[in-house]
Amino acid sequence: MAVPFIGTVGLTSCQQVKKETKLNVLFVAVDDMNDWVGFLNGYPGVKTPNLDRLAERGVSFTNAHCPSPLCGPSRASVMSGLYPHKTGIYNNGQWWRPNYPEMVTIPMHFKANGYEVVGAGKIFHHTAGFNPPDQWNVFVPLTYDDPWDRESRVNYPQVKVEERPDWVPLSGLNIAHEFDWGALPGKPEEDYNDYKTVEWCINYLENKQDDQPFFLACGLFHPHIPWYVPQKYFDLYPLDQIVLPTIYQDDLNDIPPVGQEIAAVRRSHLKMIKKAEKWKNAIQAYLASISFADAQIGRLLDKLDQSGKADNTIIVFWSDHGWHLGEKEHMHKMTLWERATRVPFIVVDPRTGIKGSCNTPVNLVDIHKTLNELCGLPQLPQLDGESLVPQLHDLNAKRENPSLICYQKGNFALQDERYHYIQYHDGTEELYDHQTDRHEWYNIANDKNNDLLNKYRKFIPQQIKDDVPKKGAFEFDYKNYTWKRKKK
């Protein structure tokens, strides 16, 4: 039996938008992109000209964080406007629809309020079951550049699995599922998944003729692993010019045991890369994937401008979480340190003319409320987060609450304009002063800073939902997109 969704969403979500509201929305998501973009200065010499020009035409939130540093729960949180600790969706193996059949996501809310809601690529988590088709008027699922790694019938029932080529892995390292990089032999750029996703969105803009407002979602898979992109993007970053992250040898000595355990997950990947002396190669591949994604976004922005719809279109750009490249002995997401929680996030409202950067701590969970207010949709009473409209009108507008991040049950982080605080499920803590310790090398959570710790402790949620049932608890019919709870 499905877990009931708590909240009066039925009538509220069906209220209609005022007829005079006709703003369109271009909703662009990328995966695993940290602050290694030009407008955030996260890596010297990174080439992201299109994201940089997007930042110049709106508000870039330079202190933005994800709801959770993992794809599935982060995207479920962004799209529902609810934090993971409110839903119990903490991992990639938990479907939201069978657990919350009445949940109203961003596309559902726009669709119910008169918008043509369409999209392509990765918006919700990319495996089957996370993207019910009734949310959209039209949606084109993500394609895969590595179909030989998509054998699971639960996760990839739509994929025609191919025989694994003998040239895989291109990196020369058998690290793990998906963890590979290189230019796919003989594959032109237009055949890569993200190019095709953007091409579909471009065609939509070209063929859109009626006056019905649209919500167009474009979800790019890069720079998620595998880092498969055309060679010309690797060529942007010669290996002899790659800059390795600055590492502090004793970085983890002051980390509590729970934090140590989280950081150790998949550490073997980094060890393999370092042992093979391919750390710079991995960083080169990550940078190449960022620039490839940037180029595709540039194509989309060009078409929006050519379509004549830009002056009437809200643009939202976000990444679901960040990514470690060796910092804190980790090469992945899934930590509560800033490298995994901080994300590039841009909102363009063509009506205001407000442009620039805003350092107010914000969270991607704020997107649902923000879009509702910008587009005149009714607010849903159960949503978490805060509308960003004040910051879109005043770059210096402050907030009382720090940005909240959750990873697995009971582990939280907080970010304000100066400090990054972490509390694990056993009550152990970390505290970093970004004014003096930008790399988060020195945990200052001690009695000397007890007043500061008390300040942040009060923001840690006290009511925390248990994990909702995982995929194994359900029978999933992909063809009809329905679920049945298995008998115990």
C-alpha cells in the first residue's frame, strides 16, 4: 500500500493561473557540476563561455547548495519542493511516485495551470520509474552513450543493450560501472546524448507557434560519469596544464567517525586513478565534460534568442550537486562538504533588468516556490524553501535561515555567508570558517566555538522521516508506469 502524501495538494494544484500570466520557462539542469565554471572561479582556465554569458543576463547565486549531494534525492527534492528529511527519499533506489502518489511536482503544477509542459533528457533521476509520463504533455527520455552498461531491466527497461566494445574502458582503468572517460571512437558530436537532448529542445522552440505559455525542461547528463565527449573538448585542456586540487595531508584527522565512513565510500576509485598516474587525466575529462555541456547550452540559448521568445521567458539553470576531484581523499559526490553541496545556479527574469551575483545562501529546493511566484501560479502550502524573488529584485536581500543540505537519514549541513556546519546522525559535528579556511581543512567544532555551534544546532531538523520503501518493495510495470506493493 502506498504511503499517503501529507498535504492539501488536490484543490490547490488545480487552481488556475490568471489569464494575463504568460511567462514561459526554460528549465535547464546539468548533473554533477561543481563550481568549476567561469562565473564562479572554481578552476583556473575553465572554458564555459555560454554559462558565463547566461550568468551575465541574470542573477547568479554564488552561495547556492543542493538539497542532497546525490542525484535521486536531490532531484526529487528540487522537483517536489520538499526536503529529503520530509519525504524519506534519501537514495537513488527509492521511487517517489508509489510512495507519494499525490505529490505535485513542478511540471505537474505548471501543466495543471495552463502551460504546455515538455522536456527531454535528465530532469528527475535518469533510471526508470522516476519520471511518470503523466507529468508532461511530451517528454523525451535520456539516451545513453554507454548502452553496454545499462543491463538492469529494473533501471533501464527501455534500453537496447549492446555488446560491450573491446575498446572499453577508454581510460584504461576498470574502475566501476559508468566510471570511464574518453572520446567515443567514430562517434560524431551530434550523436552524443546531450547533443540530441538539446536538439529536441531546439526543434520545439523552432516549431512552437501558438500563444500557450510553455515550460520547457532540458536535462543534460554531463558532466556525470562516464565522461564521454568529443575529442575537441579534451583538447581544450592539455594535460601539462591541468591543475591538481590543493590537498592537505592531514585533512581527515579531525573528522568524526561518521564523516570518515562517508568519505571512504568509493575511495578505491581515487586510489586506482592515482596509482595509475591518471589523476590529471580524470580532471581533464571532467573539465572536457563541463565544456561539452556548456557548448550544448550555448546552442539552446542561441535558439531561444533567435525564436523571439527570450524577452518573455524565465530561465533557470541548476546542477543537482557538486563533485569531488580528490579533495578530502574523495572522487565522487555523496559528502556534506562544500565541494559536493555547492552548485552553479542562475535565474534570469527578463522583466527586472537585475543582473549580477548574489552571495545570500540559497538552496535548490527554493526553485518550486520561486517559479510559482514569478509565473503567478498558486503556492502549494506544503512546500519547503523560500521564494528567491526578493533576491531577484535586490542582490543584497538577506535571509534569516542558512541553506540546509541532507545526506542520508539524520546527516545535515548548513551554509550561511561565512560558516559551513555539519551534524551527523550521532550528534558529532564539523564547523568550517570560509573566511579563513576556504578549503575546509580545519574542523573548529570544539568548546571554544560553542556559541557558534549552538547558533547552528537550532536549525537542524528534529522531525526526520524514516526511509520510504525501496524499489524492491514494488512490482513496477514500465509499459503502463504503474506500481503494486509486493506482499510481505
